[in-house]
Amino acid sequence: MSRGTDISQFKRVYRQRNEGEFPDQLTITLQKEADLKYGENPNQQAALYILDEIEGKRARQIAEWTDIQSVRKDGRGKGGLSLTNLMDITRAMDNLKFFEVPAVAIMKHNIISGFAKQNHVDQSLAEIYRLARDADRRSNFGGTVVLNRPLDADTTEAILELYPRHIVDVVAAPDYEEGQIEKLQEGSKNVRLSTFSRLDTLPKFKGDDTHGLWSIKEMPSGRLALQELYLSSVRSAEDLVLDPMKIDKHGNQHTIQRDPTAQEMSDLLTAWYLNIAGARSNGVVVVKNGALVVNGSGQVERVGAIEQAIIKGYQKAFDREGIEYDPLFGITGHEQLPENPFEGASCASDAFFPFPDSVERLGRVGVSAILQPYGSVRDGLVIDAANSFDIAMPATLERCFGHF
């Protein structure tokens, strides 16, 4: 059977209008849930509201089901959860909702800075936490640690083991095993503790129930934009095009020549889901064996996101190995590392590659699989670059820009 699924026409989706039926006037009802100690900064007062109704349609069920609560019992913990803490917790939940296996997400300023999921059945929650923490220990200092399993004693010990050299600002979990809240309180006087429930109620895939739910975007001009929630069509590997083929203007066919291995596919899907909710555009996420290698988030050029990710990924590996380096000289000295963090890693990009340079840079450092939407006029050249490095590069045929 010949190889090649023609995706040449996908680029048309970016030129088509996709209008919905929105009313000329809209009534949104909010229900106050709590006064916050302050907003994003101490000079900003703030309160937390639940989105109650939009045009008379009930919209509060997700807030009720997920039920985020502060559970520190001794009244300490920097005066309770701040707006930034709540944003980090909910953003982490938006990442963790994709994973049924045990997983840990660490957030800083609404960006995922550490992540790991169970990659084999005998991997404990404590081991998973350490992998997430060590992805970027410097960024994860003072971070928000969110787990999709109840916090157990071993993971509590892992969270406290580097204190005070490495502190955690917030811990959030569905539950805490007996005595773990008290242990965290004793081990860190300022840590804030929270619970949440029912990650499964958060919509994530096409076809999920989103009745009465909308994404609201505030703009500084006194305007709000309402849009549908982002729902991915990628539930599994079966939803990807493994052998995308682009026909160029000369009639030449450019086809990806290799399928991902099982581990690459698992890592590609993980990176894609983290890109949806954990990376600002332009964003690229690199994952290896279920753990985050690096999050290249929020760059104004695609290749710049790749270059940032590569430099950062090597420097975080230097940190893990205790190798001194000059941060102003990029990856100089990377040959000292006992293992290349990018060798055999998988990368997801939230949008297409406009030029082959990004793929070439990833190939040069050892990335072996890439997941991207496609839709560039130069897809053929990008495919050729991937093939030159024997990179597997399936297509999602969906973009996941995130501006938050």
C-alpha cells in the first residue's frame, strides 16, 4: 500500500470564516464566591465570582463540580489562596484533565514549568513528582504543585525533602491521605493547601458537553470576546494523520516516511495536550518518557520558541547534573552532559512551521518525533527537513493557539 495522505488543502481552514449565532445583547450573571486577599498584585483588590448564567442558561455546574477549597487547618499559609494561586490551580487542572494515569503538573504564572505522568505501572506518585520538579527546578521554586491523585506520605516527603533550598508555594490535590496536611504544615509554614474534585467534568474533546459554557476573553479596550471552549479532536493516535503528504505547485509529492514508535506516540500526545493548556503561543513543548523536557512558551516567532526551548532544555540538564555553565553562552559545554536531554524526545508545536528551520534545529539536537497541525505553504520543505533527520511527524489538522 502506497504511503501518503494528502493534506494539501488543510491550509484553507485558516482562510475560511467560522461564525456562530451570538445575540446582539448578552446578559451574564456572576455569583460572588469569595473575597481574595488581593488580585494579581498587592495593590489590586479582588473577589472571585462563579459564572452563574449566560442568557438565562445555567453555567455554574463546572465550578460546583470541581469545588476548589483551601484546606490549610492552622490559619497560616500567607493568608490563603491568591488570585494567582487560583489561576495556577485551574490552569493545572486544565492540563491534568487529559491524563487518566497518575500525573503531576507544576505551574508558575499560569505556565506549566514541570510535568510528568506515570510512564510504567511501578512508577510511584513520589517518583512522578520528582521528575516534574526536576524538569526545571529553578522555575519550579515557589511553584504550584497539582496532582491528579490523593497526596500520599511518600510524595509529601518528596515535596519537603529539599526544603528550604526548594520551596513549594501551593499544593493542590483531589484529597490528602491521613496526616499529610499536618505534615506539610509542619514542614513549611507558608505553603498553601487546596483540594479540588472531578477533573473528568472538564470538557476536553470534540463532542463533550459544553452546554452553557463559553470562553470569555477580556480586552483592555472595555470589550469582551465570547468564544466556544477549545475542544481537541485528538483523542488518541487514531485521530492523527501518520503519513501526511503535501503536493507542491509543481505536482511533486512530499511525504513523511516514518511512523512514531509507541513511546514517541505517547510522548507526542502528552506534549500536544500540554501545549493546549500549558503553553502560550507561539509555543512548543518537548516531552521524553512521559516527563517534560522543556516548555518553549510565549515567543513571537516559531523558530524563536524552538531556539529558546533548546537552550533552556540544555541548561536545565546542566542544573540537574550540577555542571557549572555561563547562562549567557547558550548551550556551550553541552558535551559534558552524560545524556543528551533531547535525544529521542518528542516535540509538539501549537501551530504549523512556516519554514523548515525549526525542524532542522530540532533534528540537530536529537528530537526524533514532532506533532504539528500543518497548513503552511512550505509544508513540503518542512516534510523534507523532517525526513532528512528521520523524524516522524504526524499531523493533528487542528491548531491550538493559546493567549492567556
